[in-house]
Amino acid sequence: MKTNNIKVASKSAVWRLAIVLVLISVSTQALAQSSNEVSFYMQGSFSQLSYEALGNNSEMGNGFGVGAKYAYYLSDNWSLGTGAEFQYMEGSIFLPNVQGAYMTQDSEAEEFEFRYQADNLSENQEVYFFNIPLHIQYESLGMTRFYAAAGIKAGLVLDSKYTSRTTSLETSGYYPQYDVELTDPEFAGFGEFGAVINSESELNLKTNFIAHLESGIKLMLENSQSLYMGLFLDYGLHDIKTDVSQDRFIDYNNQNPTAFAFGSLLSSRRDMNSEQYVHEVRTLAFGLKIQYAFQF
């Protein structure tokens, strides 16, 4: 009797063990066959609107980005991804001296040559992009994985603005019909003025197309979750500056001659030869990216 009980118990234990092994196998296969991944990320970066004006190069600024991504796994190692990203970028430039002259009219419709010299000019730009990425990614196997991704992004400009400041501005008016140059009065817009600060104004930029590179490690966590930590590089593939503009760097306002406002160097033309101060603007960003993901 005891022998029969032992045999029954043994068979029952074998069946239970078999069921457990089958469940483990199915769960493992289901995990291995997960082909969808959703992730959320944030990135801190150095950024730059890269351009040159009057022999001086633009400077690096700060930047950041947040986004969400969906990836479809073609195999255990390769996946294709897309998503949506919000990216903020800064740019700036410093010019020790900007000067120019052009013909215009005063408040009494007298023609004259307006001459100016702005010292220690600084201009700062801020741009907000909505990026749509498309990339391919490779990753190794294991609990700690190496990954590398490459692709492109289309960046729509959500908002852009610039501010400018000069420590001093000196202006005069030359009247060729009288062969005289006026350095005053100030109410006519002629003289030595102190610091001039331009309030925030909008930049007119084109849609940006970006080459994207990224690499780092992927840590596999419980419940099909993972954590990415890596470095990235975004490089603009083309000029985002608008077509040739007729804007002047400083406009003489004969109705309010002391209301000086600076146009952006990115869209202004030089007075002497009508060439642009800036011929090409490209974006550049690089930094650290952290990403949380889960598969299903």
C-alpha cells in the first residue's frame, strides 16, 4: 500500500515539475520573442548654432531634450525606431566692432548718409525644435549590453528668438549736399549713446534635418524593463538660415530717431556690399542621454 502511495506521489511530482518547466520555457520564449519596445528619455547637451560673422565664430551654449520612442525588433540584435522629441538649443556670438553706413531720410525728408559704430556686440539665440527621428539600432546580448544607433531627424521649429546688446553705439549723419557730418543732436539720432539692449525678437529659420549618432550601454532589468545610458551627437545636415534678406542691422527711424533696434546677424545684410553677415547656419548638439524602456 505504501509502495503504491509512493509511486503515485512520485508521478504527481514529476507531472508538477514538467508543468513548471513548460511554464518557464513558455515564459522564456515569450520574453525572447518580445518585439516591441517603448521608451522615454532625457538628454543634457552642449549645443550650438554654428556660423561665422565678420571673421568670428559662434560660441557653444547649453541645451536639453526630452522624448518618447517606439522600436520594433527585427531580431535579437537589430531594431528600427521612431518617436517624438522636444529639443532646446542655444547659440551666441561676440563681435568687438560692427559699423556701417547707408543713405536714408530724416524727419524733414532730407537725404543723408546714416553712419554707425557698435562696440562689443553680443547676440544670443534660442531655438525650440520638435524632432521626428528615424533610426536603426544594434545591441549585443546579455544582461549588460552594448548598443549603437544611427539615423536622421526632421526638426520643425516651434519657436525661435534672439536678444542683442552693445556696450556703446556711436552714430552720425553725413549730408553730401552740404558736405557736413552731424554728430549731434541726440534727439535726431546722432551722437554717442551708452549700452543698447535689443528686446527679444523672432528668428525666421527653416526646418532642420539632423544626422544622429548614439552609443552606450543597456542594462536589462526585471519584468522586461531596461535602462540606457549613452552619449549622442546631433549634426545639422543643411543651412537653416532663410533666403537672402533685405533687413538692415540697424534701421534709422526718422519718426523716433533714438529708438535703436538691432536686427539679428543671422538675417541682416551688410550696408557696404549688401552681402549677408552670416552665409550659413547649422546646428550641433552632443551630450549625455538616459533612457528608460520596457518591452512587450
